[in-house]
Amino acid sequence: MLWSIIGTIAAICTTIGFVPQIIRGIQTRELSDVSPTMLTLLLVGCSLWLVYGLHLKDPIIALANGFTLSFVIIILLLRFLYNKNSSK
Amino acid sequence: MLWSIIGTIAAICTTIGFVPQIIRGIQTRELSDVSPTMLTLLLVGCSLWLVYGLHLKDPIIALANGFTLSFVIIILLLRFLYNKNSSK
């Protein structure tokens, strides 16, 4: 029971951790210090984790990585959008 | 076998994903766009995942999160260092 709680808190932290990055990016309209290679590797990694979680029928792995994947895609799109605007 | 490979590639991507962020940070000496709240949540999350992996005696969870934790700590320290220098 204790260990399920620890695992769940771990999954929540590493998933919602990307939300403050989205908020900061929208507030400052600057994401150029965030590595696009990191975002791309996280995109591939989370997609594979999601597929793996669905295969294992493990709701924690699938849900956590589904959300993280969405957040990473949003950060990538915002970064692309802001860099495009700033190079005008 | 195929699924073990998919899980392993997933773990490798989400772990080494943070290395390009370290390299970019060192090259540009700028990490101010990277959210410190994100880094702190990832720090807490990966620490709990590491403890959880050690409890489960699962080498993949423990190793992947041990490495990710180290990378996140390096990014946090670099961010602190560069922001301190730039505010002089």
C-alpha cells in the first residue's frame, strides 16, 4: 500500500513536472534554452512507453506517459512557434 | 522479447534525453528558459521512482531513474550557476 502510494506520487511528479515548463514558456514566450533534441528524445521515449503500457495493460504506465507525451508535444510546438516569431 | 526491446528503448530515450539539455546549457551558458519548478518536480519524481525501483528490485526502473536523477541535478546546478553569474 505504502509502495503503491510512492509509485503513484513518483508518476504524478514526473508527469505534471512538464506543466510548469508550458506555463513558463507561455508567460515569457521564450523556450530557446530548452533543447529540441531533449524534447524529441522524450517524444520518442514517451510514445514507446505508452505503447509498452498499453501492451502490459498497465494503466499507470499508459496514462502517465500519455499525459507526458501530450505535454512534450505542446512544449515542442510552442518552442517552434516562438522561435519562428522571434526570427521575423 | 520484442516488448522487452521496446521497453528498453523507451527507458533509454527518456533517460539520455536530458543529456542534450546539459550539452546545450554548457554551450550557451543559458538555462533561464528551463523551468526550475519542472526540474524540482522531476527531481522529486525520479528520486521516488528510484526508491520504488530499488524496492521492486527492478534494475531497469532503478537504473533509468538513477541516471535521470543525476542529469536533472546537473541541469539544476548549471541553471543556478549560470543565473548567478548573469545577475552580477
